Amino acid sequence: MNRCVKILSLTTLFLAFSANAEVALKDNSEILGKWNLYAEAAKLDGEKKAVTVEWDFKADGVLQTTATDSVGRTKEMKIAIKYFIENGVIQKQATPGREKYESCKVIDKDDSKMTLKCAYLYFFLTKI
């Protein structure tokens, strides 16, 4: 009985870690192209706030973001920031023009979807 409890505990622990396993990127070729950032959340399983932002990862290390605001005075805002892959993690500029970077770990990824965990938010993206 004691052995069964230990095996069950280890299995539960393994499943908990593998459910939130990170995807290590080899290089930027795995994320190149346009992605639709459709939601963000403070917690992975928390309430998602809908957003309308396009992220375009370019081969030259530029992440071109285009935010759409249908209500505001400015219909579109474009910002180019630098990014690179280091130790399997996306390092992107926290603020344009400054050399401070934030780490964004890829939590989940397939050909059409990607979930990132950055400093304070989770980002949910689909490939365009």
C-alpha cells in the first residue's frame, strides 16, 4: 500500500511539471512570421483579456508590433523592437530604444498556436 502511494505521488508530481513544460527554441526560425496576439492574462489559467495586436518576428531580429484600436483616435500603432533567442528563450526589448530586455518563455507551441510567459503576463498567439 505504501509503495502504491509513493508511485501515485510521483506520477502526480511528474504530470504537474509536464503540464507546464517549456519549449526550448533552437533559433528564431521556429517563430518567424506573423502571429496574432489575441489575448493576455496574468495567470495561465486565469481570465484572458482580448487584445488585437499583430507580432511579426523578422529574421533580422526585429519584432514589428501592430496594435489596432477601433475606439481610439489612432487606428493603428506600429512599434519595432529588437529580439533574439538565448538559451531557448525569447529575449525582447521591454521598451523601444532602450537596451533592457525581458525574457519570454515559450510554454506551449505547435505550428499554429503559441503561448508565451513574459515577465508579468502570458500571451496567447495564433499564426497568421
